[in-house]
Amino acid sequence: MKILGIIPARGGSKGLPGKNLRMFAGLPLIAHSILFAKMCPVISRCIISTDSPQIADIARQFGGEVPFMRPTELAEDTTPIWPVVRHALHAVEESDMCYALVVLLDPTSPAREPADITEALRRLKEAPSADGIIGVSRPRFNPVW
């Protein structure tokens, strides 16, 4: 079963400018998701969807694949994630192959472990009527503060 990893990383964050390139534990934030995908043998291919040439350059430095640049209209503050994923799927399916599943790897969630993906896929397989699965965690503090 072919699984596509997609790392959505737009360049125009207003709340925390440049957040996907900010350093976290010695690496740019986006690098954590790229390296994580490489540690997950179930992910057949992982691509970065970005509108930013700077993010694309840093992603490539860490072995990330940036096969296209995301259109500006899919990189707005209010752009939902589904059109971004759909654009990435269409782009890779035109030149490559079809994928059975998509794993969305948000660059602002660097505390994942490969076992999290394996467990999510196991749970998804056990629930054949489910369209997908979303990983969340309970914060140890009030996130409002």
C-alpha cells in the first residue's frame, strides 16, 4: 500500500513570522517533519507543499522533496487544508502514481514518534468505515495560557 506524506508549510505566517524556519532543538522546525518522515518506513514518499522559496531551499537541505510550489491562492491565512492536500495529490498523481493513504505531517508538531504513525494506521485498518484518523494529545497545561 502506497502512503504519501505531505508536509504543508506556507511562508506567510502572521502570528509567528517565519515559524516553519525557526530553530527548535537545533534544527529549523520544518526539518523535524522531514527527518521524521524518513524514519517512517510505511511512508512511501514525502513531499513538502510550500509557497515559499526559502522554505523550499531549507527543506531540500534536509533531504526534503519539493516537486512543485504551492499556488498563492492556496497559501492564504484562511485557506483550509483540504484544497492544499488535493492540490498536492493531483500534482504527484499526474507525474507519479496513486496513493492509498495520505499522512499529513504538520511542521508545527515536531514531537511525533514513528510508532504514532504505525499505531494510527493500525487503528484505521481496524475501522474500515472510517475515512481517516487524526492524532491529538491532551496538553499538560491550559493551552489558553
